[in-house]
Amino acid sequence: MALPMKNSVFCLLLLLPILASCVEKQVYIVYLREHSEEKALHEIEETHHSYLFSVKKTEEEARSSLLYSYKHSFNGFAALLTQQEASKLSEMDEVVSVSRSNPKKYSLHTTRSWEFVGLEEDTQNNLKKDDLLLKAKYGKDVVIGILDSGVWPESKSFSDEGMEPIPESWKGICQTGQAFTLSNCNKKLIGARYYIKGYEAYYGPLNTTLDCLSPRDKDGHGTHTTSTAGGGRVPNVSALGGFASGTASGGAPLARLAIYKVCWAIPGAGKEDGNTCFEEDMLAAIDDAIADGVHVLSISIGTKDPAAYADDGIAQGALHAIKKNIVVACSAGNEGPAPSTLSNTAPWIITVGASSVDRKFTAPVVLGNDREIEGQTVTPEKLERKLYPLVYAAQVVNPDVPNDSIAGQCLPGSLSPEKVKGKIVMCLRGKGTRVGKGGEVKRAGGVGFILGNSPANGAEIAVDAHVLPATAVNSNNAIEILQYINATKNPTAYIHRASTVLHDKPAPSMASFSSRGPSVISPEILKPDITAPGLNILAAWSEVSSPTKMENDQRVVKYNIISGTSMSCPHVAAAAALIKAIHPSWSSAAIRSALVTSAGLTNNMGMRITDASGKPADPFQFGSGHFRPTKAADPGLVYDASYTDYLLFLCSSGIRNIDPSFECPKYPPTQHNLNYPSLAIPKLNGTMTVERTVTNVGGSKSVYFASVKPPLGFSVKVSPSILSFNHVGEKKKFTITVKAQSETASKIGKDEYAFGWYTWTDGIHNVRSPMAVSLA
Ligand SMILES: *[C@@H]1O[C@H](CO)[C@@H](O)[C@H](O)[C@H]1NC(C)=O
Ligand SMILES: *[C@@H]1O[C@H](CO)[C@@H](O)[C@H](O)[C@H]1NC(C)=O
Ligand SMILES: *[C@@H]1O[C@H](CO)[C@@H](O)[C@H](O)[C@H]1NC(C)=O
Ligand SMILES: *[C@@H]1O[C@H](CO)[C@@H](O)[C@H](O)[C@H]1NC(C)=O
Ligand SMILES: *[C@@H]1O[C@H](CO)[C@@H](O)[C@H](O)[C@H]1NC(C)=O
């Protein structure tokens, strides 16, 4: 079994290549030229064996080293190779590239916090208030594929009651395994597979106590994202603690779902510390999903350390999917609020940020001085009605804990039971999981706890089902409570039990955890594309995972609330599925364009959407704004792009061999000229003109007028400024010229971005594109 090799990149420099680390095998992904003629699948696999045999000693070794033959969407394989074998392979004629898979790079995009309540219709209000669902037949002809931690098939959200037979075009399978039989698939869950060879090559055989060797979800995340995208309607769902009750429904409630389990529990780590997904496993899943016939892929997986497209398994897999016109939605990541933290930035992906919904779970704190301070939670436990002694965690740590380094964090093992017993403890966010802090207060004998936001978290509250009475407060309130504790001789407090409040204002607002632009990999592409609900989202859950995912939490729930861009991604995947159902011939770029150009900028108070600190949010947080599926179904114009356009984009980024059958032209169009529905110009020196093409998908005869809101310090000219269309499908080109005004440099700093918009309007449709510009 191969062990992780830490310093493999330095191997070739070692004087003694016999050193154990250099003969250690690693997983490599090998791309080959496209087959010159049509080949049967077994023939393709034989070819892949023969490549391996040419670098391995025995045929047996060649066979056992092959993890995956990629046969459907591209010609290549994943195999265990030594570095020498890899370099031998890379010299062969038909071999396009050989790259080492980077283990542990990818994980699911949830923030690490979990709670539960019933599902509410309001979560996706703009999906439901009109006839969009009706027009899209609730997505019944669309298959959404989900790459995640598997599924809990018994959830009522996946019942197939009343559903029509599986479409004949479906070629997927129901792969059985541990605690997963053929009867776990049905007319709703029409496909289920799992991919673990890359994981096992790294960690050894799966510990089947930790996770199921099958598509079954032992984590909860996959069940949650799957039901958000396409779970059926389940009336009268109610939660532990009974916080909310109502009808649970995915965005496309009659869509068919295909599960591709690619993320697995990490041995030795607690479930709340996450999971891992290997790129060779994800590539194999996408390869199968393409052949199975999915229409939309929802991938709530990413990396904290974005790699160039040529080394990014999700970007590559997504590109193969785009070639077959499959829409791919991915989460932007949870590394905000710092800038340049996005993952999944490839221009063929829909990159989704996360924002709040208009619902909160109020649980105020009452201080001994009668001050009532707003808090939120979905913790079902409640306190006996009286005041309790209140302490700040940093004052009650164990004597051996250096409290300045972890001041107030309530990290595991840090609190002194002697000093905590019978008290309410104030803990601050920062390190560790939110639910873990509650676990620590409970371990130390506290009766309740207050979770205070750090300034970076601002006013945003991600609620949790803590293991003891609790509430969470924003950063200003956290400071007030700390000041009260500091200034009071015997501080006391009481925490009210939570109640659900709807129509909270302002909403939506951006989640502070949502990763921000600009894109590190392609600053010429404005990312994220869009935002959707990702804060405190209710959906189905695995019944072998507690709502906090903590080992000592024995509670079992059918529905749970969690937060993350993982939760917003399937909302957009669902919207894409509905648009696909209405417009089956639209390309994935057209569907993305429709979503992007129709997105909204205002909250429910009629003001610009804000961030968690209350400041107006910008396109590096929300892309073009909050998704509006109903408007997206009738966008008027779309910015279309083909698979070839993306290859040309890659050519001009210096990536020339991602599709070996494509030859880069000598002078490919610049990256700015990819026909994207938004515009980013980093380091503008003077003036730049870019070209765009819009396709009329609205009325047959229509006239559109351009309007511009230029970024501060720049002038923007759209030319021509009027476009007339005579038929549906007609295309018109125009240019956008952006010019730095002479006084700009004094207004905005170097590397600082200014934002604006350009919009085409025919009186019915507003086709709005965001832009971001910085100075050289
Ligand atoms: C598998 O995981 C369980 C639960 O964490 C653990 O108790 C057990 O020791 C593990 N088995 C192996 C072989 O590592
Ligand atoms: C909803 O569920 C609750 C408890 O689970 C039950 O008391 C109530 O009758 C149900 N209501 C409907 C309309 O089914
Ligand atoms: C550390 O703890 C001691 C008492 O345990 C307390 O007096 C001190 O204020 C704490 N320091 C910080 C930075 O909170
Ligand atoms: C606590 O109170 C003292 C004096 O009343 C003050 O100097 C100090 O800054 C306060 N600390 C905090 C954290 O508010
Ligand atoms: C901007 O363009 C001018 C003229 O083309 C050139 O001289 C100058 O070096 C450029 N500045 C930067 C920062 O690239």
C-alpha cells in the first residue's frame, strides 16, 4: 500500500534514487491523445493497460496499478506509479500529460456547524411564487447529478410516490454495497455510485465503521445538498425542538437525482472535522455522470488552495461535462471574508456564493442589569427560568492553558470544571467549531453558553443545535456582554429558548464566510457568478449523523440546518435544471448567462444587498447578485459560449493541451474576449476595448438600448448602443471600451477594484452585467 510521500517533488534531485521515498507509488492522472477511431470500452481499457505494462515489470503489476480507466469524456487513466514510471510515461508519443494527484486537496464546502429544524417554503420563495415550476414541469425530465458524501435514501425527500417511469435515455446504475441495495434506488433516486480507489490508495482500505462502502451517506452533507437540489415535496416536516414546520421541497421537486459519492470520512479525524475527496475519484465520477446522461451537475466541493486549471480535477471534469453541454454549478468556498479566496473559478463553471434568507431563530440573552440582547439559535434545550452566574471563557480556563493564545475560544479541554460548573459561559468564535465550543462548556459542567461573533463575522449568525442551552450573538453584542462582565461584580444572565421569526430584514445579505473575488487563477473573469441562500438552510439529513456531527451527540434527526456555499450551490443547480426543462436546447453558457444577467441587487428593504457588517456588498461577493430563477427563465438576451470558446480561452492562458484533439491558433483571442456575461479588467493601463456577442432569446422583433453605470474613476462606452433583432436566435456583436480617467489614480489605490454595470434593456428585460476594474 502506498504511503503518502511528503517531499516527492524533490526526489529527482536526490543523489540516491534508491531511497525508499523515490520508489514509493503515487496516484498519477495520465491524459492520452483522443482515439483516432471509435473503440469499444474494453478495448480502451486494454490500451490503458498496455501503456502501464510498458513501464511496469509484469502484466499483473500493470493491472493492479490501474485505478480508473477514463473512457467516456476523455482518454486517460489514473494509476499508481513511481516517479520514474511517471516520467517514462510522459515521454511517450500519445501521452499528453502526466500529473500527480494532490491528495487531501479537496473537501466539502460547509462551514463546520450543524443544526436541524423543519423545512420551510420561504427558503426558496422566489422559486415558488409563480408558474416557473409549472412551466418546467417541476423538473421531471431533468437529471441532476450530485458529487458529494452520498445519500440517505430512506429520507421522505427521496420518495418517488407519484413519479413517472425513469426516462429511457437514462443509462446510469444503482451500485449496491454496504447498507445499500437495489431497492434504495427508485424513480426519484435513479442513480447511485461510489468512487473510492484514490482515497484507498492514500489511506488504505476504508474503515467501514467510519463510512459505508456504498453510496450511503454517513455524514449528512450529501443528503442535504441532494434534497436541496431535487428533493420531493414533504408536507408537515417538523424538527427536533419543533422550531419550524412546513413543507420541505427541493428547488426542482420532480427532478431525477443521481448520486456520485466521492467524499469520505478522514480516518482519525472527527466527523465534524470534515472529509476528503480525491480528484481521480471525482474525475471518474464525472466521466460516468456524462455517460449516464445527467443534465446538471452540482458540486459543493473545493479546495482552499486553488490550482491552475491543468492541475484541478474539478475544473477538468467540469470541462469534459461542458463539452457534452451539461451545466456545472460549484460552490465558491467558505474562506471569506478575505479577498481572493475563491475556488472553482473556471469560466465554464457557475461559481456560487452564499447569502442569508429572511428567517431567524431569536433567542435573546437577558443580562443581570435587565438589558436584553438579541441572539439566535436552534438549540432545543432550555434553561430553568432564573439568572445564572455569567463568566467569560478566558477567565475560567484550566491553569495550564495559556489563555492569551486562545482567549475566550472554548477549545476542547481548555475550560476548568471547577470555575465553570453551574455557570453560563461566553465563548468567542475564531478557532475550532461552533458546536465544539458548546461541547466543551457542557464537558466542563456549564449550564449554558453564549457564542460571540468576532468582528470578521459581523452581524451574521449561523445557527446551531448545540448540546446545551445556548445562543449566538453578533460582534457588537459580544463586545457589550464582555464589557458588562468586565464592569460587573457578580455578572449574571439568562438565555431564552429560540422561536422562529419570518420576514426578517434586511435579507438577503452576504454570508461573511462566502469566498471572495478576485479570482487568483483568472483575474480576467469576474467571480463568483451569483449568490443564493447558504446561511441556515434546512434540508434532509443522514440518520446516522447527529445534527452537530459530534461523536458524543446521540441525537438523530431527519432534517437539519447547515450553512455554507455547499448549500447555495444546489439552489443554483436546481434553478439551472428548471431553465433546462423549459429550454432544453440552451447551452450551459446560455443557462448561466440567463441566471447571471437576471440576478437581483436589492434586499427586502429595497436597498443594495449588504455584507455581514452592513456595508453594501460588491460583485466580488455576489457576482451579479442574488439569483432570480423566474426572471432567468426569460432573460431576453444571452451571452453564449461554446466548448471551443473555452479551449481558446485556455490557449490564451497558456494551457494548450487540455484537449489534445484541439490545436491552439497562433493568436487566440485574449481572455477578456471570452463571451462572458460579466467583465473584469485587472490592472487597466489607459484604455481597453472588449468584444461581446448577445443572442436574442426573447421576442422575435426587439430593440435593446444600452445603459451604463461606470465604475468610479472610469468611463465606459458601449458601442453600438442600440441593438435591433428581427428573429429569435439572432446574434449581435458590440464592444465595451473602458478608460481610466486622468484623476482616477488619486481616487482608487493600486490593486483596488471599482465596480459598475452595463445593461441592455428592451422595456421588458433588463440584461445586466457587472464589471470590476483595477488600475495598473
Ligand atoms: C475504525 O473506526 C472506529 C471508529 O472511529 C475505530 O474505533 C476503529 O479503531 C477503526 N478501525 C481501524 C482498523 O482503524
Ligand atoms: C403534523 O405533524 C404533527 C406532529 O408530528 C401532528 O401532530 C399534526 O397532526 C400533523 N399535521 C398534519 C396536517 O399532518
Ligand atoms: C487569563 O486568565 C486569568 C485568570 O484565570 C485572567 O485574570 C486573565 O484576565 C486572563 N487573560 C486574558 C487575556 O483573558
Ligand atoms: C475592563 O475594565 C477596566 C476598568 O474598568 C478597563 O480598563 C478595561 O479596558 C476593561 N476591559 C475590557 C475588555 O472591556
Ligand atoms: C502603460 O502604457 C504605457 C504606454 O503604452 C507604457 O509606457 C507604460 O509602461 C504602461 N504602464 C504600465 C504600468 O504597464
